[in-house]
Amino acid sequence: MAAANLTLDSDCIVARDQQYVVRNYGRYPLVVSRAQGVYLHCPEGGRYLDFISGIGVMALGHSHPRIVAAIEDQLGTLTHCSNLYYHPLQGAVAEQLAALSGLQRTFFCNSGAEAVEAALKIAKGYGRARNEAKHEIVALHDSFGGRTLGAISVTGQAKYSDPFAPLIPGVRFVAPNDLEALKSAVNENTAGILFEPILGEGGIVEITAEFAATARELATANDALLVCDEVQCGMGRTGKPFAFQHWGDGFLPDVMTLAKPLAAGLPIGATVCSEAAAAVLAPGMHGSTFGGGGLACRAALEFLQMLPELLPHVQEIGAYFRARLQELVVRYDFVSGVRGKGLMLGLELTIPGGDFVPEAQRKGLLMNCTAGNILRFLPPFVIEREHVDEAIGILDDTLREGTVEDDQ
Ligand SMILES: Cc1ncc(COP(=O)(O)O)c(C=O)c1O
């Protein structure tokens, strides 16, 4: 068999992909052959400012020298030995997550959906240990928990779940921040209440402190687990290690899911739990061949060591980016607001936003559109003001041209 040709031009790469890869993604017309810092490059030499960072994964930018060095070193030391044995890195990452979050134990897996699956099993196992009827999960409309069957069962967007029904029974959905709906959905049969502190795919929707506090009270009163899905908003993205920490020192979920940036680009997922929640999983009840492998954990450890010094920068540059986005709200009557925290920001439009994405891409800026009308930005934590200014310049041009076309 001939060796695979990896140096094709963009058209050939797209053609081969379309012939052989399952067509489950609606990709943008861009081939990425190389990435460095906050820029992606295509085979023909074009350069793109990456303000979506692999959907929130590449928090340190691309090819960060400390991550590259750590991975290279670890590759030559220990890549994988399975969970049949101990290795030094898994406990070390779990120890750091415990110190940052106040939750004691971590289960490691390889993606956000798997982290949500583990959280669901923990909640359902917690409920079932109390009584058989206690299996219900309360989740939010417009939420996103991933693509596995359990995760789509708690994803409040019919387009992801309807084609695969019937799903896990006993899931009740309430609207984000609807206190009355939450109160009527939770009862003694609730095993878990699960929500993203900031809904990402749902359009950068912030959960209020009041809703979170009510969910915490209801979970405690009904002996259910409170699960915060921090796959997208966690790990420093909002300027604090975890988004739930914006609700004050007293707030603590029982379970938290993490993934995306935790291993700075390598696949990882983590379900971080209180002692009581973790106690649900006895040996053999859950697991993952790859979960918590040496390579991903080494990258995660390096990322966690860098995180504290990055947080003030995320806050500062996030405030600057927000202020510059706000200028667009003033400039264009179809731009109605800025949403989100830190470097998880959305520009809210009163018109559909999807067409602005390829247009901005043609001009050299990568972002995406969620919920139909929210331009979403998840840039790397290491962006500087000059990158924000470049992004705003491109965005301004893109929105201005969009307005001109609309007027014609
Ligand atoms: C909040 C949230 N939970 C879970 C997931 C699923 O993560 P993954 O795609 O790594 O399975 C995502 C992915 O975007 C997410 O945003």
C-alpha cells in the first residue's frame, strides 16, 4: 500500500475527506495544515486569527512551547499503561483539580460527553441506592451535553436528540433561569440537577446566581446531586478556574464535568466529585481504557501549573474584548448586546448570524455562530490587545458589508 500523501492542496484534501470520512460534520471551507500561537495556517499560506480555538480547547494557543516540551518528554517516558495500574500523573492532576475546586475526587475519561455520561451514571447510581424511583434528571432547555446517548438525553435541543429517540427516560427540562419551572420539576424522585453555568452551544446564556442557589437548595433538600457541566465554561475560560465560582465562595456543586482545554489540546475529560458522589462508583462500575493516560495527564498537569498566572490576563483581556464588542452594539442597530464572561463571549444579533462566519473567515477571522444569532468567541487565553483589535477590525468590516448587502 502506498504511503498516505499528506501534502495535498486544499481542494484535494477536501475531496479525499468527502469521499472517505463519515459526513456527520458541516465543515467550513477551510483546510488547516499548521497552527502556531493564535493563528491557523492553510496549505496555500493563508493565515487565520483563531478566536474559536478548536471550540475552546486550545486555551494556550497552538504549539505552546511548554506543552510541546511536556508532551515530548512524556512520550519518551510513559504514554499509556491502562487503568490496570497506577502511574504518577493521574493522582497529581486529580490533586490539583481538588485544590482548585473544593471537590475531592476525579474520574478521568477522554471527552466532554464521556464526562457527562459519568456524571449521569453517578447521579442515577446515587438515586438508585436510595430507592428505585429516584432516577430523574432535571436539565435545561437549549443545553448541550455531548453526542452520546446519555448526553443527548440531557441535551435540551431536539435537533440532537429526536433522530435517536427513545432516550433515557425521566429527564425533565426547564428553561434556563426559570425558578418556578425548576421548583416544580425537582421532587423526591430527582437524582440529579444538571446545567452549564454558562450555556455555550445554547447561545452564551448565563445562569443567574439566584437560579444556581435555588438549584443547590433543591438538590440538598431532595437528596439529589447538583451537577455543573463546565466542559465549555470551565478551566479558566471565564476568568476564574470554574464558572460556578462566580456565584460566591459558598457555592459548590456535588459533581462537575470538565474537558476541552484541560489537556491543552490532547483528548481528556474529567468528572470531579464530592466524596459522597464519588462513593457511588465501586471498582468495576465505570471505567475507560484511555481515561487518565500518562500523556494527557502530563499535558493537563502542565496546563494546570500555568493556569493561575493566566487568570488575571483572561479577566483583563476579556474586559477589553467585551468593551470593544460593545462598540459594535453602538455602531450597528442589528447588534443588540454582548453576553458571557472572561473569554467566553457572544455578540447577540437581531438577525441570523450564520452568514457572517464564512465572511469573517474570508477576511482572516475564525469564530462561529450558535443559537442562530449569537456570534461566539472562545479565543485562546494568551491573546493580546493587538489580536482583539485585529478581530474587531475584521468583524467591523464583516458586519458593515453585511448591512450594505441587506440594504440593497
Ligand atoms: C457544555 C458541554 N458539555 C459537553 C460537551 C461535549 O463535549 P465533547 O464534544 O468533548 O464530547 C460540550 C461540547 O461542546 C459542551 O459544550
